[in-house]
Amino acid sequence: MKPLKERIVNLDSKDYHMHTSSFSDWIPTINELVQFAWVIWMKEIAITDHSQVSINKFRNDSSISAWWTARYSLRNWKNVYNDVNVIFWVEWDLLNDKWDVCFDIQWKESEFIILSAHSSIYKSDPETVTKWTIEAIKKYHGKIKFIWHPCSFADFWDFYDIKKLVEVANEFNVWLEFNAKVLERNKSNLEKLDYLLKNTNKIYLNSDAHTLYDFKNVRKNAIKFLYDNNYLTK
């Protein structure tokens, strides 16, 4: 196993998990986010708003209309503010024990995705979530960039078997996420996180930012955690 510094691919200036008010559940808009990315010296970001099935859960009909207009306009969106490279992915939702997945935002798919499973969306027995996430990895691994915060206490991730998940992710070259916001909120299962950090071939360290505070601070604090706990050395 390579040193952790070589397995976390974005320790510097890149963040691949964040949400906007334009299409999801963040406070800032895309434009505000991109402008702030330059202020905090980011070089590349991926905006990973939730899939359509999640959006339908927390937007009313009137806001969907405005949201759809914004999404339609995105085809012509360009970063006119700075040199930050901006990528648009979708945070998919695992739906059920048939490993069905919601792929899109307003019928538009992205080249790569995050695979997630929210308790408000996944309608099967929580104890099956490891099994069906693994089947989804086997089926969609060519499109999955990473699996979202698998060490979180949120939703039903207590049911996740981190050892099985790491084994299958390594086999299919799917990356796992060290989620800095979850750590910041004291919602990480540190035993599972320890196993992930020591045994996963490829890891993204992302903010999962929903505010500008998250975007600016939580990755930095997570890196400090790695040094303070001797996962990384100077």
C-alpha cells in the first residue's frame, strides 16, 4: 500500500464535492462559489449537485420552475471570473434493492458521478445498503468517480460494512471519499475512517461544502487532523 500522501489525489487546491443554491441545497450560487474559489487559491472544483429525485424532495413547484430555467441556461455558462477549472458532476442516488439509481438533473446526465444513498430516498431495508451499493459499483464503476462519505453517522451509514466496501472499491478502481465536512461536524465514525485511510487505494479529500465557510475551512482542518494523528508526516 502506497503512503497516504500518494493515495489522496487532491491534497492541494482541488475540491470535488460541493453544492449550490442554483440546483441543490447550498447557500451560494454557482457564480458566488466560483468567485470565492479564486480567493482561497483553488485551481479546480467539481460542482456536484443532487440528482433529480433529491431535488424533488426539497423544492416546491414554484422554485422548480426557476431552477429549471437556471439549469437550461447552464449549457451556455462559462467561467468569466478567473482561471479556476470548473467541472459539473451529479450526486446520484441509490434508490432501492434493485440497485436502481437516479442519474440526472432535469434529464441531463454528467460524464462522472458521485454515488450516494440518502435515507430519505433509499426505500429498502437499511441493512441491505452495503449489498446494493456494491452491486451498483459493479454495474456503474466506469462512471462513478467516488463513493460519498462512507464513514459518516448520517443517514444509515452505520449499516455500511467498510471492509467490504473498500475491497470492492479497490477491485473496481472506484475511489472513496474522506469527507471533511462530516469530520468537522463530529459525525465521522473514526474507526471506519481509520480503516478507509489505511486500506483504500484511491481517496478524494473533499469539503462537501454547503456554505462558504465549509468551502474555505473544512478541508484545511481535515488535513490538520491527518497530521495531528500521524496519518501524514511532514
